[in-house]
Amino acid sequence: MKVAVCVRPNFAEAVAAAKTAVERVRSLGHEVVEVGLDDVRDDQLKGVEIATVFGGDGTMLHAARALAPRGIPLLGVNIGHLGFLTIATTAEFEAAFGDIAAGRFKVEERAMLDARLMRDGKMLASGLALNDVVVARGALVRSIHIQVVVDDAPLIQYWSDGVITATATGSTAYAFSVGGPLILPTSLNITLVPIAPHLSFPNAFVFDPDQRIALDVQDEPARLSIDGQVEHDVKAGDRVEVARSTTVARLVRTAHARPFLSLLRQKILKEPEK
């Protein structure tokens, strides 16, 4: 099996854990390539059957944007406590990888979003998101007007700090923190949640998977944020187009993966383990 061991180079603890994993996987007779997620090259990934990603949920978001278009399944290994996207700790990695090598695993597909920043009919930037696409106010502490258009029909104009469009995976992230619904992560629906709306409809919308959302920005400064990791300046008159991507993130699940509802009880609902 050809395995990619992936890490962000600026995360020293993850780099050290990845080095240990590289040695162990090679000792088991597998071919290993070491991949820095800040500089992913196609020649490295040719023939890779699985990518192990060392870090946390933030590193997994980075890995999904880089590797999902290549169809490579991702095994998330957390350096600390288990997150929503990682399934094993470093102490559990060897057992989890043993399950994968023996074929005892499944691949869970997660919806992603395509985002495009448009100005005067021209695309200035585009990106892929596993969690969310956010349009929010810039450096000035004031609300901005954003017109929401769904399938080419006007829906609502917000005067708010911004608007979040999220996947089901992202429903437990920023969208949840501003009052959005929790959605089972394999759902294909898209959620839209306003951030601190002033005298506007405050509730979230949940759209069908194939509906197209456009956010027309009417004030500046404003920012477009993709997964909280990639950002672009937005001007008044710009449009941000969001739709479900044809690309999906493929997450590896072994016996070490805790069920989503169990993570939900522990991390968000704060319910005691039974």
C-alpha cells in the first residue's frame, strides 16, 4: 500500500508524531511519501491509496481542500483530544492503521462547498470548503448589508456582521456558535446563518443540496473567509457565489472512530458518558 503521511510544517508536535508514523509504516512494508500540506504536489501523490493527516480538525480542513479533489481518503490523527474530523490519537494510530491495512474500515463521504468571488462579472477568486464560506465585515466594527439570493431569486437582505453558509460538517463549527442548527455530518444540505443580524430575521435557513446561494455585498470593507483559513478582500458590489461542490471529502472510519452523536454529547451537549 502507498501511504501519504501529511502534516503542516509549522506544527512541531505534529511533525514529530508524523516522523514516528513514517518509520513505523515503512517498517511494516508499505511505501510512504511525506507530504507538507502547505505545498502539495501531484507527483508526490501518484498511486497514494490513503493519506494519514497528523494535527487537529484545522489541519484536516486544510488537508481536505488539498486532497479531496484528488479523491484520496483521509485518516485524521489528533495530537490532542479527538475532534470531529480526526478519529484516532497518536497512541491509537498503529492500531487504526492496522485495521486499514487489513481492510477493516469504511470511507464516509462529506459534502463540500464551491465558493467564487465575482466582481463586474469576472471571477477574482475561488475556493473549496469543507466547513463553511463566510462573508463578514472587515476591519471596521460596523454592520454591513448583504443581500441573499437563492436560485436567482432574492430572499432577504441582512444588516449584520456577516453571513455564514455551511455544510453539515461545518454545522458544529462557526455556524453553531451563532445559533445555527446541528446537522448530521453526512447530510448534503446547506445551512445559512446570519451573524448578529440587526432588526433582521435571526433564524437559520437550511437549503436543499442543489440550491445555489449568492451573497451580494453592499458595503465595505468586507472579507470572504473559506474554512476560516483562506481570506479575500471584498468590495461593495461584489458577489460571493456558493454551491455544493461535485468534490467530496472522503474520511476514513475504523473501529476507533467515535460515533458523531457520542462526540456531540461530549463536546457540545456536555452530557456525561454512560
